[in-house]
Amino acid sequence: TRAAADTALINEVIAVGGGEEDGRPCLIGTTSVAQSESIVEELAKFGIDAELLNASPENAARESEIVAQAGRAGIVTVATNMAGRGTDILLGGCPSTMARLKTRSVLVEQGVL
């Protein structure tokens, strides 16, 4: 059943340390926006923050950032099979994107942005 498959999936994410700073990166592919949103909600019940990458307009602005960071240790990304198309996920994350995000964070903290 769908519920049994989702439970097994969540147990596997937990087993490999998904969502933990030093855990394995986890990429979960789904066939629909509804399914991806349901899995993210289920993961949250276990205290696992997951990035949602799907065709919803509210996710479009962060799509490239989510894909760039999907390979970082512990990051859990749930994506529909059309999201992030034409891009590669780098294990460890994308260094240039990580630098840009860090710079932006520092500038916000300093009140520059």
C-alpha cells in the first residue's frame, strides 16, 4: 500500500541519518506534487526538515538553490520527477551556491541587505 511504502521510505531516511548534520544526503523522487507534499509532511512528524522541489509556483524561485544544495550531508530533498530538470546534483553541495548563500547571510546579519 502507499502508506506502507511511505513508512518504509521514512524509516530508510532515518536509518541513513537524513536530516542530521552528518547524515547521508537523501533524494526522494515522487510522481506527483501531492505525493511530494505528503512525504514532506510525514518527515516533519519525525523532526526531519526536507526541501520540497516540485512544480508548485511558490517553489520556483528557490528551485536552483534547492538543487544546488541537495547533495550536502544530511539534506533531504523531495522532488517530483519534473522538478529541477536539466540540472545535476553535486555530492557535497555546489560550492559557489554555498558561498553565495553564506555571503548573503552575513550581509543580512550586518544590515547591509
